[in-house]
Amino acid sequence: MNVILLEKIGKLGEIGDTASVKAGYARNFLFPKGKAIPATKANLAEFEVRRADLLAAHNEKVAASQARAAKVDGTNLIIEVNASDEGKLFGSVGTREIADALNTEAGSDVSKAEVLMPHGVIRELGIKELTIDLGNDVAAQISVNVVGLQSAADISADGSIIEEIDESESEGSDEDSSEEANEAES
């Protein structure tokens, strides 16, 4: 079935192109969504009248996507998560967490569907470069640094908490060993 595209569609073509698609795809997706109309002589004439309006609407969508891209492009996110000493995460960082962090950090309105993660969710600490697909052939690059949360004992900058814990453990072990020695002598 031949259709006239009313908007740009991935591998089919640009606005105004005539494409040959399967009838079910046209009837069940393209026509109900208003993305295409049947390619008849009457529809071709009607489309030529509407061409300028459709192109103007498309240009507005592209401009809106570019404005969103300007907000988020080059953003460096830091996401703190629980992780093991080996750098493996307890859980993972997915599109939802990245979209939420990006919306908070950059004040944007990125949905989780727009975050592209070709290698799946992040399961290790480190820096990952990701692409945000904002539609209309507009994309933004971001950097996500996944860092581990520090435990309560590690929070002290001067290390005093760690030393106190180490000293109390060593004192307790000295007392235990001296008690064991006294019991062994008896």
C-alpha cells in the first residue's frame, strides 16, 4: 500500500515522501496516529495545500528538541549508589535513575525512554558516556559518574572515627587474650 508521509518516520522517509508499506502497518499504526494518509490523487492535491503548515510544525518540533538538547548536552551527573569494595553495585543504575538525576541537575524534562543505554544498565562504578535521544534527529551527550556511598565509619575526613573503632577492637582483643592466658595458667 502506498502512503504519503505527514511527518518524518525513521526508515520510511521525510514529510511528503510516498512510501510503500504493508496494509496492516498503514491501517493500524500510520493512519490512526496521523502520520500518513493513503496515496491517492485527491490526497496528493490536499497534501500540497497543507505542505507549508506541516513543514512549519515540524520545524517548531525540531527547535523545541534543540532547546532541550542545549539544556542537557555536556551535563556531568554524579549518582551515588551502594557498592562493594570491588566496585560492583548492589543493584543497578538504569534509565529511570539517570532521567531523574538529569531532570534534577539540569532542570530538564527528559523521560526514561529518551535515555539510550546500548550496553544495558550500569552495574559497576565508573564514568559512562550516554546519549539522550530527544527526537527529531536531535541528541545530547552526557557523562554519568557512578560512585559508591561511603559507610558511616568512612565519613570522618581526619580518620578519627576509624581509629577509635580500630583502637576499641584492639583493646577488646588484648583483654580477651589476657583473660584467655589467665585461664590457661589456672
